Amino acid sequence: MAGRCQLAPVLRGLTRSAAGLSKQAALRQSIARPVRHLSHSRRFLFQGTSAVRKDEFTSEKYPDIKRDARFAQVTPEHVSFFKSILGSESAVIDGVTTEAADDIQPFNTDWMRKYRGHCKLVLKPGTTEEVSKILKYCNDNMLAVVPQGGNTGLVGGSVPVFDEIVVNMSRMNQIIEFDEVSGILVAEAGCILEVTDQFLASKGYIFPLDLGAKGSCHIGGNLATNAGGLRLLRYGSLHGSTLGIEAVLADGTIVDDLCKLRKNNTGYDLKQLFIGAEGTIGIITKVSIQCPQRSAAQNVALFGIESYEKAQQAFREAKGQLSEILSAFELMDGGSQALVRQVTKNKHPLEGTYPFYCLVETSGSNAEHDGEKLQSFLENVMEKGIVADGTLAENETQIRSLWTWREGITEALGHLGGVYKYDVSIPLKELYQLVEDIRARVDAAGLLGDTDEYPVRAVVGYGHMGDANLHLNVSTRRFDERVEKLLEPFIYEWIAERQGSISAEHGLGVMKKKYIGYSRNPTMVGLMKNIKKTFDPNGILNPYKYL
Amino acid sequence: MAGRCQLAPVLRGLTRSAAGLSKQAALRQSIARPVRHLSHSRRFLFQGTSAVRKDEFTSEKYPDIKRDARFAQVTPEHVSFFKSILGSESAVIDGVTTEAADDIQPFNTDWMRKYRGHCKLVLKPGTTEEVSKILKYCNDNMLAVVPQGGNTGLVGGSVPVFDEIVVNMSRMNQIIEFDEVSGILVAEAGCILEVTDQFLASKGYIFPLDLGAKGSCHIGGNLATNAGGLRLLRYGSLHGSTLGIEAVLADGTIVDDLCKLRKNNTGYDLKQLFIGAEGTIGIITKVSIQCPQRSAAQNVALFGIESYEKAQQAFREAKGQLSEILSAFELMDGGSQALVRQVTKNKHPLEGTYPFYCLVETSGSNAEHDGEKLQSFLENVMEKGIVADGTLAENETQIRSLWTWREGITEALGHLGGVYKYDVSIPLKELYQLVEDIRARVDAAGLLGDTDEYPVRAVVGYGHMGDANLHLNVSTRRFDERVEKLLEPFIYEWIAERQGSISAEHGLGVMKKKYIGYSRNPTMVGLMKNIKKTFDPNGILNPYKYL
């Protein structure tokens, strides 16, 4: 049978993978959680749409943004009020009346050190009532506030621009209740995603979201930024799985919408506005969320594919054949894999090199059934010539190793210098065209090459193909203004023409505030401004960002 | 093995089912779509929270609701304006300048004939621009409007109370595009759910929603009421699967948020407000929705269970063991099954009688795997003594037949006389307690019994256990004010005490407008009123309802 004959490369790949991956066993430790790792190592100094000097203030980087004179400056009287209402000594980090600049730095800067504010006061409320008292006082006294979760964002949304007070949610980290029959979890916003997921694992459930920063990010921050991550394809968006929230509005009003029901059709679904609002209309204090059953079995396969056209076909086939067990379908281009290889010196699990690679993950309740389905899927796509080579992980170690070729891209790029990163959604048909067009554009300008004379090392793309979510990365050797000018606003215009989104999952923050017009028309932006005004008339919540 | 021994009842059940169900083959035709069926047969004259005389006007039934004097009455000038802008002759049903009262009746009355309005003008726009022109004119001239989809609702949301103009969406019924790789469908709001689903079936996809009224209801109406239905357990809510909408605001502004991307984090997710808004902040004209892969295999089992406690255990086990293939878990009490038996004269698929029955459906990509999982689940729950008896459908006919014992309840109840129906959400642990408490309450008042002297025949419960969504039904022989007084507001208070929802999936409409306070606190209702004012300052959209 033709199918069986063509299966040979899979089996070869598998052998190689089984052998090769053992060498890579330790790699997961260093690469698997790039965010937490990088936030300590500070290996590279700029990343994103524009280069920053180390320790440059956001206010210097964005000179167009002016401090809003309506906002008061924090005084010793303000500080003593906050000290009086917050239960704990350590709940106030006070750089106004004491010299606590060093203590405040981690709250003033994002993990990439791309954004840096001038905040002098950090408050860490322990209860919803404390959040309410803080905001009421801030609103009455025109003090601007930045809500802050795990501070793992990529667009500068969770750090101040000027002297806004940081309200950090890390002390509100309790799991409140979990119903083992329904799978409904109620927890405080400051719970760390990974800790929450580990709690759920002990009950046979899973948090319906997974992402690289899970070791640091808060579930409240996940909701506030409508985080997408690795398994949206399977578990859907937070707009679907979130059942309720408790939030505090700018004036201190506590909005109790902490519904623990899957169905509740009684009025406008206001909680949805807080999901993805990036802390601009209220601070989420508690979350009620529907958690899926944890899968007993997990399988991962990695393919080499000859064209983007065939990658799309592979995705279509995976949906059809793996259907209910498909939990991730990730795309990586050849360039991104070459960079990972270059940095890690690891042998790639597939022998040849291919322009595209796909990582397919299945999660199901029966390992044997899932293995059969995946094997039969592999045979089928090879038989049809859709996939050129493939390898199937056989155990947990191999699964983790295969994932490093996807999850390790961010860190590998970081090792090599500055990176311009774009997180965008594009209708699937043209998803990869953006990478090719940018590569051609940089090349035509004579800025792309293998040697030191060229500022750009590579233009690569990867991402969540199952969600039509591309991460475009331009890896550079040094800052060069010509590169920046080639990229923007060209990229945003390119995306707008195709009705894509300039922010798939990372949000707007400071970085994309002025670009919202590329993804939303003036009517929509006008309505959004009305919403903002309704919920936060004084505009004290996370100013200078979002809209 | 104990498991094998205890399996005997399953096998017995199966045999019986296979034999018994053949007699019922035709039953599906008459029962499967109660809504469409009933809307023509008009078999029973009252249903819901209060009894209505045939052809009673809503304004008579709810004398507290007064016509808002700010609204203009429709004049011949208005009619001629609408005739001038609507492309088609049949797009205006005019009871103002012509005698079209009979033609207008179907638009003035809901399918249960529970609500009846005084509307004299029905408009059927064919394009978004026409909807926009209609609403701009109505807003400028203070003409109130009722958006109307398939008019299959249960709470009077889609028919006028007084002389509001009906804007019926049935002419906007085109599928605009479908992407076979991503599964994203874009369609006009007036597409009938079943027609849309049949189109998707031809492409290997399924609409992420299924409900009894599918033969008549519109997908725009499904979104406007945030319909739940049979497979929410599997495919999640419309808040998760809807990617975008196009809608027209009260002043005629077209909101183009017809996003065709799974991820788009650029500003507040405004479309969410329209989902479940029941036409009070705009008219949805187009929909973009993520459709799941259609499952190749479907299996259905029906169990007899000795207690509600064990029904919960069965659900927990089904989630654990059937996990990704579980697509419905429905609960029916013994009373509801007895009524279906009484009306249809069919033999129940299970021999004994049980206080509870559960219908479990699986949908997956591999029939053999699914069958194995379901069989092993059945063995397991019987071995553990959770399930007393069970039967497994072996083919499509049997699957349909088993479903009639769940889907046929509504119609069976209708055959027997007036029904007070409550669609509520209650945390799972106490879900069925409401039925027991109401039954005891009606019984204690001496109103419940088997003979004609008692006004109440039965108090039964059934529903979507997977979603903690109970349909409480009080089946009566005749209208009796004492019954009504026993039920309300007792039921709403009972639910509020347990943080349930007074409307799980049917919405507020006219029926539950004044009860929203039982499920939403004043802060939430205040915020909702602000939203309404922002989107519809003159209040012309679906007045007298919702808030």
C-alpha cells in the first residue's frame, strides 16, 4: 500500500527523535518559560516596535505622551491615608516619604525593560474592600492608577508612564471555591496561573488557558488582557469560559457579577467588557471560570512541510481527523527553527530542512484511542503528500522536547539581539504572506543579510495557526532607524487591508494605543470612548493607554 | 467480573430498546420540533407564569405597563416613507392605510399565543442599509420598534406590546461566506438556524448551537437572546463562538464589527453587549461565527437512576470518562417521563420506573472509539451502582427515538393543558430541590392530585444538567389563581437565595422584566441602564421589556 510505503519517514523521524531528544531533556528547564527566565536574566535590551536604551523612561521614548495635568501628584498625606486603610505593613511601598526607589523599580518596569515609569507609590490591597477604598480615594483626589497583575505583558499596559500609583494584585491570591462536579472555580484575581492550574490538576481539571508566562502571570491579568495562548483552539476564548467577575470601578463601586452559573440570561453581559479592557474601566478582583476536564492522554507530533499551502491542508485534515482531541496546531517557519538550532546547538528532530513545520498536539481521555487517531492521521497526510516528514513523541520527555522547538523561539531570538515583534491576526489564507512581504521589503532595501554589515539577521514567523494568530519577528543585530521606518506603518496598513487585527492576543497597552484605527473603525472607537466615560468619568484608570 | 455481571440490565435494556423503538420511528416527526409544530396547531391556550385567555392582549394581561406617550403613532406619511425606502412591495405589511389586520396577526403574536400586541405596521428590510434608514427615521420621529427574528421566544421579547413597528428580519437570510479551513461562517441575521446548519453539514461543519425551535428561529435572534440549547456543554456559549457582528443602532448608525478572526484584542469587546440584549441596543444584521467540525459518530444512552445524588455522580463520571466526546447530559425526572408516556402511549425504553433518567450523548470522530468509551462508561457506572438500568441506541433511528423522551416533554405537557414554565439556573447541588420544594408546596395547599378536583396535575423537572439549567414545569388542568400565588414570587426568591438565575436561556422579555432584581443587584442594573442610554438614548428599541 502506498500509504504504508510513504510512512517510512515518520518511522525514521520517530527513531531519530527518540534518540535525539534525550540529549535535550534539560533544555525545557531553560527554555520552557521564557518570560520568567528573561525577566531575571535581562539578556537583551530592546524588543518590540522600537528600540529602547537600557533604563530609558517610557515618557522619553514616547515624547508625544504628556502627563495629564488634571491628575494630582502623590503627597505624604495621600500616603498616610493609604497606610491607614491597608491592613499590612508591606502593603505600601512608599517612595514618596521614604527612599524606596529600588523597591519600587520592579513595579515601574516591565519584564523586557522596554517600558519604565516614574511611579513612587505601590499599593498591594489584600481584599476587594481595600481596592474599593483605594479607588474611591484616588477618584476623589484625582490620583491616576495603574492596575498590575503579574506584569508579564508585552505592550506596556501594566506599568506606569508617569507617576501613576501602582495597584498590585499579588496579595489577592486565594482560591475561594471549586465545585468538583461542575468544574467551576472561583478565585481571587492575583492567583498565579500555574499555581491555579496545579490546584486544578489535583482535582482532575485544567485551567482553560495556557501560556509561556504562566509561572508569573495572574489570572486577573489574563482576563484583563483577554489572553489567548496555546490552547484557545481547544478550550475557546475567555469570553466563553468566564462565568463571572467581581470588579471595582474607578469610583470604588464594587460590581458583584461573580456568577457561578453556565447560563444566566438576565440583562447585558457586562463582565464581557472587563475581559480585554486592560484595566481601563475597573480592577478585576475575583474571577469565576468554567474549567474543563483534564485530559489523561497527550500526544505531540512535529511535521516538516514543503509549502504554506500544504500547512493549511494539514490543518484542515487535522481538524477533520483529530477533531475533538486536537488541542494545538502550531506553525513555525524554517527560519525560526534555524535560529533555535543556532542558539541551542540542538539537533532538530527532523533530518531534512523544510520551509515550514507544524506541531500538532492532541489531548484526550484514552491514550490508546488518541494514539491510533494520530497515527492514522499521520499516515493519511503523508500518503496524500501533504506532509514531507514527521515525528511522534513517545513519552512525556519527548513531548516536552518537541514543544521546545516552538516555545523556545522567543528566547532564541532574544539571545541574538534586538527583535521587532508583532502579534497579529490575519485570515488564514494570507497569514504567512505578511512574513514573506516583510522579508522581501527589508531585503529590497539592502538591510537583510548573513553578515555583520546588515542590520537585520532574519525575518521569521510562527504562531498559533489554529487561531490564525501570527507572531512576526524581525531579528536585528543592532538598532537601525531605517529598519523601523520600513516596518511601520507598513505592517499595520497591510493588516488593515486584509481585515486582520493589529493585536491578536497581546493587547494595546502603550505600544499600540495609536494604531487602534487600523483594526477598528471610528464608530467602534467612538462607542468604546463612551463606555470608558461611563465607567471611569475622571479617566483615572490606566491613563495614556488603550484608546 | 462484577462489572460484566451487572451489565445485564444494560443489555436487556438494549434489546428492549431495539424492539420497542421501532414502533416509535414516526414519533420524531411529530414531536422533534415542538415549537414549529405548536405554532401551527395552537393546541393549548396558556403557558408560562400566568394564564391568558385566547387572544388576550399583552396590554390587558399586564395592565401596569402603560404606553409611553413620548412615542408617536404611525401615520400614513410614515407608511409612505417606509414604502419609498424598502426595495420590495412585500416588504411593508401595512395595517395603517390598508385593511391588513389578518396579515399582521402572525407578527403581533408569539407562537404560544401568550403575548399579543397592537402593531399596525411590519417592515421587512432586505439590507443593512434599509435597516439603518428605518431606524434613523424611527429615531428622528420617535417611533418605537420591535426587532423580530423567527418569533420563537418564550418570554414575549419579539412581539409588540402596543403599536410598536415590527422590523422583521426574515428577508435578510443569505449566507455570505464560509471558510472551509477555519470554519468561520458569515451570514445574515435572518438565516434560519436549521437551514444554516444544513449548509454547514454539507461542508463537514456544525452550527455551535442546537435547539428545539431550529426550524423557525433565526441565527440573529439566537444571538440577541444568547440562546443556550442542547450542546452548550460541548460547544460553549455564543459569547465564546461569536467572532463578530454587524448591527444597526437606534439612530441608524451601522456598527461594523464583523470580525472574521478568532483573536482580536483591540479595545472593548462591544459585540458581547449585543449578545443577549434582546434587541434593546441595536438590531443585529450580520453574524460571524466560529463553527466546529461536525462529528462523524454519535451515540446516545438513556439511564434510569435512583436518586438525584446519583444523577450528579453519573454526570461527574461522564465528564471524567467521556470527556472530550460528551456532547449532552440531560436530566428528566420520573414525572416528566410518565407524562410523555401518557400522551404518546409509547413504551418507555427502560422497563422499570425510576425517579430520574439521564440521556447521555457523545459526538466524536471515530464511532468505534466512542462506542468503546461509552460501553466502558456504562459498565463502570453500573458496577459502582450509580446507574440502575440503561440502554444504548444502536443506530440513527434509535438515537432519535431516545431523544424523543427528552425533546418530547414540552409537547406532551402542552397536550395536557396549561403549563407554568420556568427556565432557571441553579448551582448543581440544589438543582432538583426546587422541583421538590414546589411540589411539596402545591401539595400542602391541597392543589395537587390525580383527579379532576385538583387544579395541578403534576410538578415536573427536566433540563440541561450539564449546564445546571432546569426547566421546572407545573402542569395544570385549568387556570386557578391560587396556584399562581403559590408559585410567584416564591420561586424567584428561592432562586435568588441560592444565587441562581431566574432566566437561564430564555431571556427576560416582557415576562421577567420586573424580576431582574432577583438575579442582578442594583449596581449591575444601574450600569445596564447606562448602557441602554448610551446606545439608545430615546429608548425606541424594544420598549416595555428587558430592564
